[in-house]
Amino acid sequence: MLKVAKFGGTSMADAAQFRKVHKIVTNDDDRKFVVVSAPGKRFKEDNKITDLLYLTHAHIKFSVPYAPVFKIIEERFNSIKEELNLNINLEHEFKVIKERLDNKCEENYIVSRGEYLSAMLLADYMECDFIDAKDVIFFNYDGTVNRDKTHEKLTEVLNGSRRAIIPGFYGSYPDGSIKTFSRGGSDITGSIIASAAGADIYENWTDVSGFLMADPRIVKNPRQIKRITYQELRELSYMGASVLHDEAVFPARQAGIPINIRNTNEPDNPGTIIVGDDEKAYESKDDDHIITGIAGKKNFTVFYIHKEHMANEVGIIRSALEVFDDRGISIDHIPSGIDSFSIVLPSESVERITHEIVEELKAKCKAESVHVHKNLSLITTVGIKMAYKPGISAKLFTALGDNNINIRMIDQGSSEINIIVGVEDKDFEKAIKAIYDAFVR
Ligand code: ASP
């Protein structure tokens, strides 16, 4: 059995968290490769090291002395080192970094140093190998990962190590300079390493015990999701239920490696397992709910386009889509009727140009009318088992009807793993509670 464990920012936030990580890793010999984030927040008002590094870069860019900000970073790492009694020569590391900052202001290099130092400290503390991500994660100049080269190198390097700590979030360009993923990207590093190592499981340690069936700010004590498929997860995270970086799923999924979301502060909790799409369909004894989770977002806008005899016309939807394409605006849903269809998208992307778009839609589609409806919330109810069971939508709509909630839109993906309803923003919380109560309580 081989496990790759990735620890996020809050798991690396201070010496106390390092101790927990040490214990979790040494408790299980299978946890051979460990990927870490930079130290995150210790408490709500605290700063993430990566944010401070971005700030350092901004200071340099605008020729403001960066020393005061960098000092806060040094102090954070020094305090971890001192509390854990480590030998690592941090002064030397800081000197190298500052020399480079004084010479050249490369953002990617600067912001990657949080992960670098975090991994150096942990490798020292755990007395195991440190593998610099720049030597094993390779990017192409277009910003994509060079999968083959990365895979090849990782296989070689990992094979030679009994246990290793690897910084997340960055790799290198063909010329050796540092390139980072987007924010939260250590999740991606972990997934790539799990895939190259041929891990049996990719553990993603964070500060929550996996996914909950609904947002706990809306539903009191929602149940934890024990198993979820990649596809279900995608539907839920698209609607805001995010614990994992979006792109982190792909390498593990491709290699058929389940991802286990675990809580560093509650290591006995088994967390949530993300599995392949077929593995979950009918299983499991302790997972008796027909739905897997509910998530939603407020603030959508609907353009409702009506035109008599539209059904007989070719290309009308395309003409409407061009209006958005031309402005680089992406669309979420296109529910349609016989003589009408709607275009649903986040309000923020059309906020200042709504009128302009209405006029253009009227002209391009030669529509009788174009109405705009704002303040729509979308709620998705997800569950791979829904496709196999009749009566689910009836139950959902009854729950909303019984609670006097007006449904403004309905959409079901063709994979039938979710039903999306649109309700007024004011009914958002009430609707989520009603759906949860109908299916889970
Ligand atoms: N430290 C980086 C960030 O805050 C990457 C990560 O933590 O995954 O975005």
C-alpha cells in the first residue's frame, strides 16, 4: 500500500500543527510521499505566508522597501524552527532569497518560497528526504504541465526515496526558472505525485473532515459525505462547495486513484473519499441517502427570449450566444421551451451591460421580447443514484412547493446525476433547508 499525503496551509501553520503532521505521517508507514503548502492562517485575522510573499513582490515592484513584510515571514518560519528545535540554517535560506529579490523581481520565484521553506522545515523535523519541486514538476512555456517529462522524472526520483517531503504549488519552466500553479495549487502537485508514484490513495489533509451534504451556515449540523464520485464532486464544487482545487482532481482521476479528504485536527475522522464514477453507483451500507449533497449560488441573471414559431427557425440560439461570445462571457444554462429560451449566467458578468445585451439580443434574434430577471439563485441537488430511482424530482418539487417556494427554472444535466432549480435569491436558504429535510432528515 502506498499513500501520498498532502497537507494544506492550516496544517502547516505553526509548530503545533507540524507536530500533528509528524504524528499522522509516522503513524502509517504507507504515507511515503508528503506534499506541503506554505504555512497558512493560525487564526482568523492571521496572514497566510503566500499572501505575504505576494505582498513582498508588490513592494519590490513599486519600489517600496520590502524588509518589514519579509521580516514577518522570517519570524513565522523562525518560530517554527525554534519551537521544534531544528537544525536547518534558515538564515542562509533567507539570505539566498533576499539576494535574488534584490537582483530580479520574479513573482513566481518569490511566492513559491513559502512551500519551499515549509517543506525544508518538515523534512528536517521528520528526518527524511527533501525533493525540490523545481526538479520534478515541469511546465511547458504555455503554462501547462509537461506530463511525460514530469512523470518520468518523478518515477525515477521517488523510487530512490524511502520517505520524502515535496513542496507543493510550483515547478519549473524548461529554462529552470520557477513557475507556480494558480492559488491553492499544492492540491494539484499532490495529485500529480500520487499519479506518478502509482499511489493507492491520495490523502488531502486540510482543516475540515471532508465534504458536508450542505453548507453548515444554512443547514444545522449537516451530515458528512462519506463517499462521492468525481463527477458528483464536480457538480457540487461548481456551485461553490469547494475544499479541493478544481484541477487537482484530474491527475488522480485519470490514474484511478481515490482522493481522501482528511482533517489534520481530527485525524480519527475517516473524512470523505472521492472515487471513480462506477464504484459508487449502488454501494454502500452506511450511505443510505439517495442524494449525495446540495449546493447553490446566488446572484444569477436570466435573459428570457421569446419569439413566435421559434421552433421552426434555424440558428436562433446560436445568434443569441454570439452576443455573449463576442464579449468573452461564458454561460451557465440554456433552458428552452418551444417558442422561447433563456440564458442564465452569473450577474457579475453582465452587471453593467445588461441593457446593451438586451438590445443586441432583440436585434440579432429578431425576438418579440427579451426580459431580464435578476436575483436568481441556482441550487443543485446531486446524487449518482438519482438516475436509477423514479420520483426524485417529484419529491424535490413537492418539498419546495410545501414551503411556498416558487421555482423559476428547472434544469437537469443529461447524466441525470443532478437536478438544478432556480429560485429567487430571497428563497435561497429556505429552499436548501427544504430539500435537505426532504431527502436527509
Ligand atoms: N500556498 C499557495 C496558496 O496559498 C498554494 C497552496 O496552499 O495550495 O495559494
